Amino acid sequence: MGAELAKTYPEARAVFDEVDAALEQNLSRLMWDGPENELTLTENAQPALMAVSLAAMRVLGEKGLTLKGNIVYVAGHSLGEYSALAAAGALTLADTARLLKTRGRAMQEAVPVGEGAMAALLGADLGRAQELAKAASQGEVCAAANDNAPGQVVISGTKSAIDRAVALAPKFGARRAVLLPVSAPFHCALMQPAADVMREALAGVKIETPAVPVVANVLAASITEPDAIRARLVEQVTRLVRWRETMLYLKTNGVGTVYEVGAGRVLTGIARRFDGIDARSIGTPEEIEAASTALAA
């Protein structure tokens, strides 16, 4: 992950070096050589994914593509919101790496392994997913965690409540319910200990006004004020990621093209489910060169 960028562009390699230095960890070697089971630990995966996104952004910047000149909003899904803030200059790269390391560790430690779970509901809208979560809770935590796209909602909570929800899902309009291979139940009330950790961590970090507005996960609306950004990042740990509404907000405000910058193409696929939005990925040298040409035109 990110090895091709580092090999092709010195400025991308510099990003990975800066992240390694900030974390006092050779994260880049872990990303490129493994072992995979160590890389996929939440405390490593979160800063690693951010590093790839920021490496690609650094290269685009060296090619003369600036946020103010080419981009009107930034947004990121869950941990990607930190990447978006760093790309917009609200957080330094080093602070972002350290915050995500802390966030990943805190989220993993908030709930003992095996006691929480998440499931994707396919074919159910947010309202029906929330009804299902309520029916399945039976006094335990069960809540909508990610409203990703029309007909794609993820629920999160205790393992027993999520198991009940999966069994009940067809009665609430879900075409299919799939348990997700995650290490913790993210974006629900069980993550409150992690939110408390992040409140303290964020209190000690300087946040600047971003170069362009950031569409916050918990608001599905743009913010620029540093203290508001800080508060929303704390809330984000336990609350619903309103990604479907984020895409609609962008569309309503005149955005016709979105770029997913970094590793993977999951968000590109989601964005293409919204009429009127052209979605493209920027994660490889070939995609960077294509985007540079398109954005410079």
C-alpha cells in the first residue's frame, strides 16, 4: 500500500518518512513488507491509510494543483475525515498521524475483542435500519453507524444485538444482512471511552482554518471554524457517519465531480450510485497523471 507512489515520486516518499518520524515507528516498512495481520491492526491501519492519501495529495500539489484553485470541498469517511482535514491544512501531517494512532488504539481498547460487531444491511434505508436496530437492541447497544448510500446502511453494537439484527433484517426490508470482519463496533455508544480519549488528544492539538470547507461526518454539512472541527471529531467516534447525506450535500452545492484520493476505490463506487456525480480514484501514479491533466485543463 503506497509503495508505488513512494518509488515514483520523491515527494510521496517524504510523506511516508514524515509519518514514520511522527510515530517513531517504521510504519512504511510495515505497509510494504507486512506482516499483514499487524498492518490491519486499527492503530496501524488508520495512519497508514491517511499516509497514502496525503502522499497522493502532496504529489498533486507539486504538480500545481491546489485546493483553493481546484477543489471546493473536502470530505472523508470516518478516519478519512482526518485525511481531509490534513489535506486542507487544518491539521499538520505529524499531528494527524499521531491522532489516528491514538484513535485506532482507543477504539480497539474500548470494547473487548469479540464483544462487539458490525453488519451491513443491503436494500434497507436509514429509517428502516434504525427501526431494526431498536427492535434488536433489547437493552443492549445497537445503532446505525454508517449511512453510506441509498440501500446501504451499516449497524454497530454488541455482538448479541447485531446477531439478532441480522436474523430480523428481512422483516425490516433488508435484502441481505452481512456481518463485517471488523475488530470493534465503530460509531456507536460503545465507543464512548474512545471519544473521551480523543477529546483529550484533540485538546492538545492546534487546528487551523482549512483552506476549503470540510464536510463533517456528523453534520453532512461544511464547517471551517477550528473549535467546531475539534468538537465534531470527538462526536464522530460514537455517532452516525452521514455519508449518503454528505454526497447529497455536495451535489446540492454544485459539485459534479468527486475524487477519492488514496488507497482503494470503495468511496468511488458509492459516489457513482448518485445521479449527476462523476467519481474518480486517485491512488496510483497513472491515476495521478490522469487527474493532473484533467484538473489542469
